[in-house]
Amino acid sequence: MIAERRTARSVAIFLLLLLVGMGRHAVGSTYHEVRVAISTTSEWVELRVEGAEYVVDWWAPANKVNGLHVHTLPAIRLEKPCCMPTPATVEFDLLVYPSDAEEIRWTVSMGTYGRCDLTVFAMPDGNADPIQLAGATLIARDDDEEGPSQTVRTDLGEITTQAKAGESPDPSASTYAEAEDLFDVAYATLPDVAPRFLSLDLMLPARDRANPPPLIVFIHGGGMFGGDKQELEVYFNDVGDIVGTRYAVASINYRLMPEHTFPAQLDDVRGAIQWLRSHADEYGYDGDRIGLWGFSAGGCLALLAGLTAIDELAGTVGDYPDVSTAVSAICSYSGTVDFRTMLDGVPWGYLGCEEGDIDCAAFASPISYTSPDDPPTFLLHGTWDQYLPFEQTVALFDLLQEAGVSSELVLVEGAMHGGATGWTGEAPRAVRAFLDRHLLGEA
């Protein structure tokens, strides 16, 4: 069911972009990126946008942990469970394709009690701070039979200075390929062990094979003993909305404990990279622009695979042992960096070491493998992580900086391990800018 919703959403966005190309706005038309922030104590809030020909929800609400139920355009409706602490805050970015109107009107309505604050920002290119364009405050009165409503206006001239050129593939091109999702694609056969087949899922956007999109390889978490490639479905509204329709995404399975200990998991990730690079032309993505994105245990594997592309840890899983496993970017969310300093002890069983063998624990730790040749690396960690001290990630960042590696560190204050870490505040914008810079070449 989740996969069906995901596919429907991808198709809807593609059809919307296609309509943009067929209507007044030709392919490559200008759009504006606008951030909307809403804070409310009411039971519901609804936002309507007028004066724009099309509006595309670029990524999911950043504060989904607040429990808000979000219903999408043409009216964005936020519904708050009665038992949820108040106020609730949510922010999200929209791509606005303007019509011939000179202004965009933002009409916000709310329920019959509480308060709602709306703020609209223009989002400049690069890492510049958002520019506030308009705001509104609504307060329900006890004697109102209906909740209040207010309209604020933003002049298109103010937003146009932040405009970006958005392009979608030309469906008339002979090299055009439709968006498609492929599930349970085998990337390696292991006849003597279980599971016999290692598989992956592929989410391919509408694309021009003559100008194929980069590929992001998603590596699930689960402490090396759990998890599945379908975990991407849980995160898809976040991951999918961050990468938009400009990337292909692969989500991979790998062998798990207790049957399989290190370095089997790393061997599998390498084998998946080799398979994906070898089949790039077949599926229409760019095999020379591959990024790794892992969560928790997956973050550890992303770092290990990316930082050790040519060393003694190289394994042989799959049919393409001579194909490069080098990648163009690494993104680790709460990934294990140093097995010697985990808060709940060293996982000797996973490492396959004798208890107390610190050198063996170091051998399996990403922090042992920094060098000037490492690819650009994005590190994110919550400062209240209950399993992995965030100081691990800070130490790795410092080593990457000393080696001259392009690297970024985002510490999410007060965030615990996993969950919403990385989907709040500026984190989604930061990781999107990182991926766009190093996989798309955007400044």
C-alpha cells in the first residue's frame, strides 16, 4: 500500500510537471521556491494558494514528528490530534509556478479555537538565509461560529529575484523514459548461504537517457541484525521529497546478523554498487555519479564503502568484482563511526572478534579510513543519541577536514537516535544542497 501511494505520488508530480511543459510555461520554465511556516494551537489549519498556475510540494513537512496529519494541494490542510501538545509547528517548501498574476495570495483558515501564525519566506539560491515576505496571525474568538480566515499577498517581483530554472525531461525526445519503480531486483546470488539472493529496489524518475540523472543508493539501518530495503518506504516522503525527481534512487538489502558477521555487510554494499554501476545504461541513470545515503547501521556501511573504495577490505559479492566501487558523495545519518566507543558496549558478535580485541574493532570502524582521496561527506547526528555518542561523528568530521576532504557536519540539538533526526529544522535543506552540489554540480 505504501509503495502504491509512493508510485502514485511520483506519477502525480511528473504529470504536473508535464502539464507545465505543455501549457503557458514551456519545459525549463521559471519556478520560485517558497517556504511556508505554520504554528498553531487549533485543531486544524488550511492554506490555499492563488495566483500561481501550479504548485508542487517539494518536500514533506519538516516537523512530521509533531503528529500533524497533512493533506496536500490544492489546499494544504493540517489536522492536529486533540491529545497532542500545543502549539504544533510545521514548515515545508513549495515550488510555485506563477501565472500571469502580479501577486500570489496565501489564504489561511483555522478552527474555532486557538491561534495560528503563518509566515511566508523566499528561498534564495545557495545557502543564503530565507527572506521573509509576509505573515499573518489568526486568533479564534469564543463567540465565533466559524474559525477566522485571512489572506496575505506576496509580490511576484520580490520572489522573482530568487527564481530558479526548473527543467523536466522532454517527453517527445527519442531518449525519454517514463518514471517507474522496480522491486526485488537481484544484484547477487549466494548459492551456499541464506538469503540465496540479494536484492534491491529501484525508483526511477522520468528521465532523458541522453542526460541521465545521478543515482542515490539508500542503505537501511537496523543494528546490522534487522531492517530491510523497504525501510525506504517509511522515509520516502522525506527522502523522495528532498531528492525530488532529479535523482534515481536504489534501496538495497544486505546480509544480517547473527548468521553473517563483518565484513559480509560491507561486501554486499560493494557488490550492489558494482551491479548498479554495471547496469546504469540499462536503467537510464548515470553510473559515474553515485551517492551513498545510510541511516544508523546503514550510515556506517555507507561510510565504510565510500571511504574504503580501494583498500584491503574490498570483497567479492556478485558478478562484477572488477568494477569500481568509488562513489561521488556519502551521506550518513546517525551512522556508527567508531565501534570502540559505543554507549552500549562493543558489538563483538557482529565484529567477529574476540572480546577485548580493540584493534579488530578499529578495523571495522569508518574512523580508521580517512584519507585525502575520500569523496565529499555529509554527517548528521543528534546530540541526545542514546546509542552512539555524537562525539564520534565530530571526531570523524575533524579528521576529514584535516585530510582536506569536502565535508559537512550537522548536529541536531536534542535529537535522539534515528526517528525524526534529519527531518527537522534546516537539516533537509542542508542535505539537499549537499547532494545537489556534489551530484548535480549546482553551486
